[in-house]
Amino acid sequence: MKRLTVFSIKSFAGPFVVTFFISMVMLIMQFTWVYIDDLMGKGLSTAVIIELMFYVSASLIPLALPLAILLSSIMTLGNLAENNELTALKSSGLSLFRILRPLTQTVILIATATFFFSNYVIPVANLKWHSIIFDIQETKVGMLITPGSYSKEIDGYAIKVKSGKNNTFYGITIHDYTNPNVLKTVKADSGTIYKGDNGKYLLFHLSHGIVHEELQAQAPVFTNQGKPFRNGDFRPSRTTQFKAATYKMELIGFNFNKSDEELFKNDFEMLNVFQISEAKDSMQKRQDKMLSDFAKNNMNNRPFGQSVNLEKIQNPVPDQKETAREIQQLQAIPSKIIKFSDLTHKERVAAVNTAIMSVRSMSSSNLDQASTTSMLNKNYNLFQIEFHRKFALSGAIIVLFFVGAPLGAIVRKGGFGAPVVIAALLFMVYFVLFSVGESLANSEVMSPFLGMWLPTIILTPIACILMTAAANDMKVFDKKLWLYILSFGQRR
């Protein structure tokens, strides 16, 4: 049995290492393609690129492992079946479950290590590579402008400079198209470009220039006699000169929201399961307090609530303190009920208007509160999704192994031919299920638990069917297999 264990692990280790390496290369290439504009032409040192890829690789390992496990399990069992080694092992009295026991233990060990890696290493890796990407994007400011040609990298602006390098330029012309009704042109002898502290604005510190603003053509105006007072070609304009000015442009697509590594640490991607649990508790307490305060304020703004508070003031509890203004407001409440029929017409109109304003104010307050609550719920949902993601990934690794191993025994094909095609199709199914589950969880259509465990929940029955078919040498679409499953494993 020891030889079987060693043989199984050796047969699995080679394909696993190769497929894992291939998966990592594919994922890193995908990452590089996404951020190619930020990495190219920035004069980055080799050390920075290596450091970035190192942290990115660490964060991509949990994504590469499911594909590697699936492909290597199909290849391993496919090779054994193709070479009749699996048949020989079965003929010696070993069941498929016993043959897979060493590999199952190995995969469970890999899944457990993956959880700890996702829980403790990946949050740090995410923090590091996000910070590096932000630093790289910060260097992109000076690269937005190319001397001698118009730059339209920033939406709504066309910028041209005659010369300059780094962040200092000369002969600057800025055409501002952000307001469609105003044509604005700014010209300056020199200027320095830099980002604002929050990363949302690009600031141009300009020296010795002019600002020319021109409105669109105005509609013609006629006198009382029908004669044109102003034709349709009239364009109001003004020109302003300056010695020094700062021109602010809103950046779209060049900011990263976070500007300090310490601020990243509060994001859900940068926390382990214990920190996420603590953050969720804090968020829940804060939301409960906010709702309680809102209900209390609504109560105090209603006549009934004010009457209750008036009773508290008239019969104060020891150590209870109320401001003089609150006491004066509450004591101004009439002591008897005022009927609407007893009011004059003017008082009725005033009462109705007051009621309408009160309802509108209450409606606006409720809408604002609902919007705030919805935002807090979505943020809370993101933390829950990340919490379940760390566990669901390990579960998916185990399930994909039990999908791939029996499938390899059934198709009886090894190598990189049919197994690669089958694994690609199955992993596509897994990835689609994962993406759909995450999207449904993010949109609050499905709970975070069901959303993140959706691939595992759907693939588990498939794994059971494939294992049953492979263990009993039956075809997947054979009627005998389904009768065997429905009879709970009792042969007929």
C-alpha cells in the first residue's frame, strides 16, 4: 500500500506542477494585459516590476489552484486508465475510492493550505500590489502630455504644449469642452502639472496667460416692430489675463481612490476572516445605532412623541438634563386637542400647508435614510462575500478533484490532448457559476453564502454521479447507473 501511495502521488505531482505553472502564467498575462497602459513607458526599474509580479502572483494562486487540480486529476487518472494500470489495480481487489485515497489526502492538504494562504498571505499581497499600482499610476501624470501634439487622455480636455519634460511644460494651450455651452481656451507661457491630494483632480499651475471664454451662438432677438435687434451669430465672450493661476481638471480613469497603504488595510480584500468578522460586528452595531437614532428623532418630531417628552419634563427623572430650548419648545404644545373644523379658513390653509411640508420633509428624510442604509448593507455584503470566498475556494478545490478524477478514469485519455479540452470546458462552467454567484451576491439577489458556494453546490452532485460511474465501470448516460443511484447503491 505504501508503494501505491508513492506511485499515486508521483503520478499526480508532475501534471499538477506543470498545469499550475501554466495556469499562473495565463493569469499573470491577463493581469498584465489589464494594466499594460500603466506599466508601459514609465521608466520602471526591473526591481519594481519583479516586486509587483511577485505580489500579484501570490494573490492569483487561489485562482490557479482549482484549474490545476482539475486538469492534473483528469490527466493522472486518464494516464492510469489509458495504460491499463487502473484496471490492474481494480483487478487486484482495490476499489476506486481506495486507489484515490492518497490523492484525496493530498488534495485535502492542498485545500487546507490554500485556506490559510488565502487568509493570511493574500490580504498582505493585495495590500502590497494595490499600493505599487497606485504609485505607478501616480507617475502617469507627467506622461499624459506629449510635447508638440494634442493630448486627449483626459475626458473633456485637449492639451497641447510646445516643450517640456517631467511635470514642467512651456507654451501651454488647454481647450476645455466640459461645458457644452461654453468654449473655453486657456493659454499660458509655462506651467507645472501635478495631482491633488485625493487623486481626483489634475492641477495645472500656470504662469502668464489668458483665458478666453465664448458662449454658443444666441437665438436672434427682435424689437416690437419686428426688426432684428440681434442676429443668430451673436456669441458673447470674455477674455481674462493672469500672471499666475491654478487650473483644475477632473481625472477620470487615472485615480485609484486610495493614496496611503494604511487606508488600504480597511478594505475587505485586505482582511483575514477574523478581522472581517470583527469589522462586520462593528458595522452591524453602527447600523443598529443609526437606525435607532433615526427612529428616535422621528418619534420626537411627531406630536405624540413630543407629548411623551413633555411628560418626562414635567415629571423629570433624577440626573436627567434638558436644555432650556427643548423645554420651551415642548411647553409650547397646546394642552388640548384642536379640531380642524374649529379653525378658520386661513388657519386651515396654514395647517394644510404645514402638514404638506411636514410630509415632504419626512419623505425626504426617509429617502435619505433608505439610501444610507442601502449603502451600508452593500458594504456589509462585500465583507460577507469575502468571508465566504476564503472557505468556498477550498471547498471548490476538493469538489473539482472529485469531478476530474473519475472523469479521467471514464474517458481513459492522458497527456495534454483530450484532458486539456475537458478541463477547459469544466473550468469554464466553474468560472461562470462562480461569476454568476458573486454577481447575484453583490446585487443582493442571493445571500453571500449561497452566492460564493454556488459552484460547489452545483458541482457536488455531478462529482457524486461521476464517482459512482467510474467506481462501478458504468457509462454516465447508462440507464443502469441511474437505477443504481436511485436504489442507493444496491445492484439489481
